[in-house]
Amino acid sequence: MPSYGPAAIPPGSGEGLVTKIYPLNFAEPEYLSTTLSQIPFESKPIYCVPEPNTLAVIVTAAPEQFKAVEEFIKKLDVPERTREIRVYRLKNALVTETSKVLQTLLQGVSFAMDQRTNSLLASGDPAQMQVTEQLIQQLDSVTAGPGAESRRIRFVWLVSIPTLSPAPPDLQDVLEELQVIGVRDLRLAAQHIVETTAGDQFQTQSTPAAFDSCRLKIEGKLEQTRTQPPRLEVALTATGLVPKTDPDAPSAPPAPRPSMPQPPENLATLRTTIVAPPGHKVVLGVTPIGPCTSVFVIQAMEAGESGKQAK
């Protein structure tokens, strides 16, 4: 029988271990076995062997590990064959709090966590995983020191491109208001969370999958007092290749490739000052990008707070 990952149990390490067989409905045994072998369950290894003839995996592990193993198998054994699986071991943020924030901000991404190793497993399609990884990096960054006046600032870029991931569910109130003025079918192009202290400059960049050669840069400064709402100076710049056709239109034969690469163009530029109570979502204009509609949403939150709907 072929083995994948740490399938062979080292001599002397089998004492106290239990072996179980898990039939699969969708996932390939080799793929699931390899993925499970990379996860640090309770800081101990597990031993997996794929059984392709019966569409199952054979798992050998300590009894206390099986609850977590079964949760991961349930999340991995799904029909979507284009989903990616990634494991993140957090250095600064707590996996419990990070998982709560991500589940609030993202739709269609599955999460599982191992509190013992402070690790998070995320599963989603490639576009969703690009946004997920950017958010995890931002949430796991070193936060402001004790006693500092800090807030989390959330930036969401929505674009009317049907192949993008759905908009975060807590923005449903924003989407409904935009539909009143005829703006529909917005989906998630990028999402950033920046933690900053009052008086400090901040900057963040990413490469959203919304447009070819796309680059989003966000800069700003937070000012706040104990008696006034947060005051945020912000500048957003997006560059890339402007689409020439409507993404909803029937596909046409590809045009001849130009002899020279096209340089990125300016897609959107916004510079403004926002004064709003914590939790309030501010929509920064409706900007057309070629045949697409583009909207930026900004929300100032308390440090450690997720994107909850303002009361």
C-alpha cells in the first residue's frame, strides 16, 4: 500500500495510539492524507495512510486527537474540487479571536483551529484565499502597546465583477442602500484591517485579483479625542489594466496580443477625511472602472472588535 506523509509509525511510538478508518464522500484519499499529515494536532504528529480502493483514509493518533481530526476531515471532505487548503500558525494573535473576526468578515471560507498550537486552517477558492491570507497577516501583526489609543480601521473594496467572492455578510445593509440608487451585483475585490494609534501614519498594500496587474495602496492617519468621534485622513489608489468589455457580456474571440505589455493605468483615486462614530460604515463614492462599478467602504472599529453592524 503506498503511503503519503508520515504514514509509517516510528519504532517505539505506537504505544497508546488508536487507529480509525474514515470513508470519504468527495475528497481524494491521497489529497486528504497529505493535508492531514501537515497539521500539528495538539502539537503531536498523526499518521495517515490513504486507501484509494475503498475511498478512505486510515488515521493512527492519540485518542485525544481524534475530535480535532474528525472536524478537519468534515471540512476537507467537500464537493468543491477547486478549493485550497492552507494552515497558518499565528505568532501574535489568538486563534480563537482571529477565527471569530474572519468568520464575520468573509463569506464562503471554512475555518478550523487548533488552540494548542495556535494554528488556523482555512479552506476556500483561490480568490477567497488571497483575501483570507492578507487579512490573517494583518490580524497577526504586532499590535499597539498597552495603554495606547488605538483602533482597527477596516477598508473594503467592492466591484461589480461576478467572478469575485461574495461581499462580507455584515455589509448587507450597505448593499441594500446602494441598490436603491441602482448599484447592484457588487462583490469583494479586497479587504484590509489596519490597527493604528492616534497620531500615527499607516500604510498597507495588496494585489487584488479584481483586475489584471492590480495594485491597491492605502495610506492614512487617525486623530481622535475622548469626546469626539475618530477623524480619519485617508488616501486610496488602485492601479491596473482597465477592462474593455462588460464582464457580464458574452465572451468574444480574444483580441490579438499587443507587441508590448500594457502599462498599469489609474483605476481609482480617493483622498478624503472621515469623521464617524465607531462601527459606522462610510461609503466613499461610486467610481466606474471601465464597464464595472467600484465602491470603497471604510469602518473605524475599537481595537479587537470585528466588523459588526453599527446600531
